[in-house]
Amino acid sequence: MRTTPVPELPEVEVVRAGLQRWVAGREVASVEVRHPRAIRRQEGGTPQLVAGVKGRVVPCVSRRGKYLWLPLLVPGHPVPEAALIAHLGMSGQLLIEPTGAPDERHLRVRFGFADGGRELRFVDQRTFGGLWVTDLVPDGAGGRVPREVAHIARDLLDPRWDETSVVRTVRRRDSEIKRVLLDQTVASGIGNIYADEALWRARIHGRRPARSLTAAQIRELLGHARDVMEQALAEGGTSFDSLYVNVNGQSGYFDRRLSAYGREGEPCGRCSTPIRREAFMNRSSFWCPSCQRAPRGRAAVRR
DNA sequence: CATAGATCCTGTATGC
DNA sequence: TGCATACAGGATCTAT
């Protein structure tokens, strides 16, 4: 095992697509909460979660960034007013399992369906993730999104992604470029792994002030972020050990393609300089000290 | 308001 | 062997 698995946008999209296939059109019949922390963001707790989903039909499965949600349709009504929203956190899984299959060690919530077919399970070792029912609100573009998603920016794979607007936002931020990449209100879906990969591909050091980059450099950087996520998506999601599995229980294998993340001491794929690692925001950054030149001290911060 | 840092959580790896 | 500690990190909350 290299390190911990963390679902980012490609992994969440893999889960979304799997759920779409397995639960679309089905009516929820039951909910069993096995660990209260998994629904800590649910207003009204378990009773309100049960009331919100029982008897509702799931027409489709949607996603923005790392959030995904199941709209909840009251039979006979044309439009859903609420949704079951899910965030996988660091170790969350949404699994489709045959009824009666043995419980997973970290099973947190189980959903049964009226057709008696396979059930939906939320399994989460570290319990940073969670599920809850929330209102759908206007997204400002004619659609509707869960209340908690409204403040998150569109992601790089969104058909309505507006690159010119995002580049402008990035250049206005008074912060280091990696922090900006990780800010979900600027562009959603980029986590620590893909931020490091995009920076490596673009030959940009994560501590460079965002304002020191040209618009062209930011466009290139975002393009690399999109490319690496699309590659991961095509291969079924990144995986570091058996903890991350997609909705059908199969691990992805994209980790073998990562160039910087998790490769401390290994030779850079371009110049063979050993990849460096440093603590950053209570996590780690990996970069090539030769290809990605560090900014000079704090001189870039003007006073 | 914008930005930085602390915090939550537990299995795994490592050190003494 | 057993115990303690470090580490993984997204989103949220608090502080500045």
C-alpha cells in the first residue's frame, strides 16, 4: 500500500455513474442508520432522514465536484424538491450489494428498495463522509442543486465550465496557487492528489502566488488538471489500496500513473531529480525541485 | 470580506 | 510483544 485512498472528482464520477445504473427509477423502501456520525449533517436526525427518502423514487444521480446526490421524487409529482446528498469524505464508499450479503465492517447506512433488489450501502472507515436529505435550490442557471452545493463552483468536467471566468478568479486570489486549486469555491473537484499532478505537469511550484502566474499559465494548469482527471476517469478512478472500490466493488488502478503524488524520493519522470515532499495544510505536497522552481522565500508577498 | 489554520476520525505503519 | 505516535486529508468552523 502506498498511502490512503481518497475519492476525488474522477472517483466520485465513477460512483455516480454506477449508482445511476443501479438505482435510477427505483423506490426507496427502508433506511437503517448504523452509525449516527454518518448522518450528522441531517437536520432532525434519523427520523427526518427516513421521512425524506421512504417512498421516494430516485429518477437519476447527479454530481458537482465531490458531492453527489440522488433527487427524491414524490410519486405523482413532476419535479423533485429534495435530494439525498452524499459526500464520501476520505474513505466513503457507496456500494450496491445483494440483500443479505454480509455487513461490511464499517457499514454506516443501508437503504432498501421497494423492488426487493440490491440494496445501497454507505460504508466509511474514517467517517469524514456523510449522507443527508436536503432541499434543492435554484443554481442560478435554470437548474437546481442541493443547498449545500450551491456555493461550490462548477467542476472541470462540467459542460458549463467557464474557463475564462475561472482564470480571472484565480488571478485575483491573494494566495498560493495550490491553495487556490484546492478551494472548491473557485473550481470544484480538485483534491490534493490531482493538484500535485496538475502542478507537476505544468511545471509550476504550488507555493507560487496565484497572482504571479499569467492567464496562459493558469489555462495550461487547469487543462492539465482536466486531462489527469479525465485519464483517471477513463481508467475507473484512482486507488491506493483495497479501501477504495467503485460502486460495483472493483478497485481502480490509476495510481500507477501518478507522476508526483506519493513519489517522494523517486526520480522525476522528466528529469530524474528525486521528487520532494513537504508538509502543507496538514497534508503533503509532492513536487520536482528541478522542473517546478520554488518562489524565492517570502519576497513574492508584498507589504 | 478574504485568507489561514485548527479540527474531525480511525486504520495502518513505524519506532522504542 | 505492546504501546505510543505519526500519518492520510475534504470540508467546515474559528481566528485574524
